[in-house]
Amino acid sequence: MKEMAGKWLPILVLCTLACASAHAAAGDAPTGLARWLDPATAPFIPVPEIDIDPNSGTTLGLIPTWIVTDDKAQIRQIIAPDILHNPNFGWGARGRIFAYPSEDTQWSVVGGAKQRVESEFDYEYQTGRLRASRWSFAASVVYDRSGTPRFYGIGNRSPVIDETNYTLQQKYIQTTLGWNLTHAWQISYTLRVRAVAVQPGSLIKIASIQTRFLGLLGIGLNHEILHRAAITYDTRNDATVPTAGGAYSVFGGIAARTGMFDDSLYSVVGIDLRQFWPVSANAVLAAHIALRYMPGLTNVPFWSLSSIGGDRSVLGEEQPLRGFGAGRFYGRNSFSSSIEYRRRVLSLNAMGTHMDIELAPFIDIGDVFQHSRQSPVTHLHHVVGLGFRGIARPFVVGYVDIGYGSEGAAVFTGINYPF
């Protein structure tokens, strides 16, 4: 449910660096005030902030950005406060640090608030990413209050005319411990303790969720403790920018109100399969399939149901459908599949680092369905689109994805590949 705050920052930084490099190559050296506004000569990179999302609308702002690189021209740290404006929530400010101490360890911290409704704090830490040691570990500490989420009802055909808005406030701590049996085989355990409050909507022109879905499970304050185990076979040649191999996971879990299994809310099982084929020296074909079942469904809040929509694939949880906003379709079970052709079209050096620019036409399909005996591919939604990616190996991938589905076009920006 939580998208990483500042998700669009690396793609903006990389694009700005590319523009700066081209400008410097042309031999144009600005002077005076223009020097402070030019990425090639300013003491920091003045990154324009343009965040477009189907749910939140367009956010505009400015991000003064500092990039720290090492002697190998690899980005080690991005420091980026900002000031911004959103027509729904007013002016806001945030601070961010993205740190890449090594290929094996990464961390980030983001915090900020807007004039109305929205505020956030997000700390993420990962180590053992290369699976070269016995253990891998990841942790998240998140507080997020967002006024943009939508709900259209439950089912694969929930109509657009039933669109509602709600304010989502959630706090959670999540940890994942992975036991690396070999470099490829891993058994992992995830624990998440979460409090979620679904409050009345804050968008003037969209009905609040309580007005159309009174009595819906999950409205108000709810608590959830999730236990999930996964077995993964991972042969990818890189965790951030894979060009060959695959990652194949089988997972299962149970969630409860108090942590006791006799207070169960729901259980979940499924698979997540990712495969990468090098087509040429400059191109990779990437594919993803995810299937999620919720057997023994009881009193599950709507926000824990299987869902498709948006731009992110999260193991065991939401799956992408990049022509629709996040959480567009909710149901008991879900199926999702994506295929992308990722082709490098430009390579350049700028501001002490090396960058690749990719184009990636893609196709997404998916649906939600009620019964396990139903075919997961009978009533699929389809999306076609084009992605633009900026890559500073080995740590940073930023993307802009434009998808078109039956309800029109949607634009997403983010860090890391969608899958």
C-alpha cells in the first residue's frame, strides 16, 4: 500500500544530469544568475519537480539536489530536500536521503508534510542484497497519511461511476529475514505490525467512501499483524538491473488482529515469477507473472484483499496494471502478468557518473476473481504502454511509465523497475 516517498526523484535527477551534460558539451558556460539555474554549474542540481499520478494529480515544485559519487563514478548518496505545491493539499516540504554504502547495503529516509491532510515518514534499510552471506535482512518504519486513495467497490467489474475517495493513515513496522541456503535458494520470513485508519475523503469533487460503502470492512481503525514465509530461487545476474536469469517465489501467510493464530483475519498463498532474457547487447526481454489466492476468507478489511492497478509489484501483495490507478480493482484472488522490452538507447557520462537511458514498450494484463475454481485468465484487463528509464548502475533506476487501458491513460514515476 505504501509507495516509497520521493519515488520520482532519481529519474528527474538522471534526466537533469543528461541535459546538463549535453549543455556542457555544447560549450555554453552561463554566468551570473544563470549559473545558479544551470545543472552544469550550480553548487547543487536544481531539479524541477513534476509528479503526475492518476490519483494525486499533478504536483509541482523544486528539488535542490546534491549527489555524492565515489572514485568509480558510482552514486553513493542523493540528498534532496524540496518545496512543492499540490492543488488538493497546498504547499509542502520534504527532506530525503538515499544512501548506497555498498552493493550489498542500501538505506533511505524521507519525511515531510503539506498544508492540508498529508504527511509522511519512511525509513527503509536493506542488507545482504547480494545473498553472498548466510543472512539477508530488510526493515521498514513507515508513517503515512494520504488523501488520494480511491475505492470503486469489490470485484473485477467495479464501475468508474462508483469512485470514492478516502484518507488513509497507516503506521507500520516491517522486517524480513532471509536465510540464504545457497546463493540462489532463500527461505524468508516477513513480520509486519500495522495500524490502518480509513477516514472520510478529503477531495471535494469525489464522494467519500462512507457515503457509498457504509459498513465496508476496513473503514475506521484496524490493526493487523502479518506473518508470511516465502521460498525463492533467484538466478538473476543483478538485484537492481537484471539482464539475465529469473526469480521464482512461492509464498504463504496469515494475518491476525493480535498476532495469535486463533484471531485470524485471513490467509494468503501464491506465486511470483520473474524472468529476464538478453535479446542483444543493448536489449532485455523481461516478464512477470503473479497469482495470489486468499483461502478461508473471513473478516478481511478491503485494503488487505488482492488488488491490481498502479505501477508496483509487491511480493504477496498488490500487482501492477499501468493504465489504472493504484488499487483500482479489489477481490479475493488476483492474477497479473507483464512483459517489457527494455532497450538502451543512450549512454553518457555526466556529473561524475555514468548513465544509461532505456525505452521500454510494455503490456500488462490482470484481473481479480472471487472463487479459486474460476479461471484466472477469463476476464482480463489489458494495458499497453511505453516506459522511459534512467539508470546509474549499480544502484539507481528511475522510470516514467505511460500506460493506456479501457479507462484512458495513466502516468507513473518511480524508483527501481516495476518488477
